[in-house]
Amino acid sequence: MASQLTEPKRQAQVVSVASVLEREDVRVRSRDGLNLAAWFMAAPGSARAQLLVHGRNSCRSCEFDGRFVELAGQLQSAGYNILMIDLRGHGQSEGTHLTFGEEERWDVLGALDWLHARGFTQVGVLGVSLGALSTVRAALEPDGARGIHAMVLDSCFGDFDSVLQHGFTHETGYPEWILPGGLLMTRLLYGVNLEAAKPIDELPKTTAPLMLIFSRQDQYITPEQMQLMRAARADAQLWIVPDGEHARIYNNHPQEYAARVVRFLDERMR
């Protein structure tokens, strides 16, 4: 069970979809030294940039069932330079394990370093699921707080312990009674404390303008958690859609999703 939770499943790049957009293959160095695969898509004449961060068991091109790059194109057309990374252990990046934001934060910060080094003065981050959690963790770092000018968190859970209790059997196939032992083994074997992943406690410490996106049909995040996340940052913009599985909201509402995100970013990254 411990390996199921901490060993990501690498997905092949969806080249046929990604090839629609002109992009530059780049390498990004995470803050702790890992080599991350990435794509950069330029918006000439713009100093604004958006970092897109995929979720667990996904990659920069296969998130949203291969439509992540479609969203990237919509944001690029709106005047945003785009950087899409493969998180550690995913896609074509180095790394073997995932830590639910504890170490993935260094991937996000490394990507922000890459963008800032190239002169982008207004940088936002859109993270999905694990990517959202990693973004919150990055924003807790002093330079992360200064370097993120807007955050869009799609399908971000409030605390991983509640998510496990709600969807443990669906995720692993094991009965719920085995969960406490599984969490202990995850800590002992991999040094990952899943119970420490609590964005609901961390969000109030962040300062970047925030947009939260959820689906009422999310199989992992309960409506109660969604409202608690909103309460954790009373100034956050909240969008809850009636349909769509976890991290698949864009698939059912691509135009509205892009329009809402662009409007949010434009109002806060002038």
C-alpha cells in the first residue's frame, strides 16, 4: 500500500496533442537539484507568465486527459508566457517518489526561478491536485510568497488524511481498517508523512490572490472540504461546478474554465 501512494505512475507524453502548439523544450532545475523536463511557450511582448503544474500520476501533456496543453494555448493567446513542467517522478523528469508537496514544492520554486531569471515580472501558478498542493507549499517559502503573484488551485484537497478516509478503498483497493498501518509504513519506508499534508492549515499563511476550483462530483474531496478551503482564505474566488471527476473540470467546461481563469489573472496581474 505504501508504494501505491508514494510511487508515481509515469504517463507517456501526448505528443499528438502537444504538437499543436509551438513550444520550446527546456530543462528546469528544482531547488534541490533534480532535472525537470518542461515546455516553454512564448507570448512575445508580454512580461506576464503562467506556470502550469499537473497532478499525481500525470504529466505536462497528459493532464486533463491530454487537454492541459489546450488550456496552455488559451492562456498564451490571452498574453501569458507559459511554462509547463513534469513534476519529479513524472513524465520525463528525474525522481522516483512523490511526497505530496513536501519535496514537489522545490520543483515549483525551481520553475519560478527559471521564469524570474528570464525577466518575467508577473508570474502566476495554476496547479491541479498534487500540483495545487505543491503550489501551496511553495507559496509558504519566503521567496515563493514574493514570487507568486496569483494562484489558481484546481481540485486541491484540504487535508490528505480526510481524502484518504473518503477515498482510500477506491484509490488502493484495500479495506479502510488497514489505513493506519499503511500510513505508518509509508513514513517508515519512504519518510513521507501523508497526514502532514494539510493545505487547509497552510492557505491562511499565503498571501497571493487565490482562485479555488472544485467539482461537486469529485470522488475524493467532499463538499464540506471545499467550503472549509474557502473559509481558510475568505478573500479567495471560489468556483464549484456541478459535474466532472477529480481534476477533470476543464474537460467538461473548457471555454468557461479558460475564461474564468484569464479574467481572474488579468484582474490581478496587470
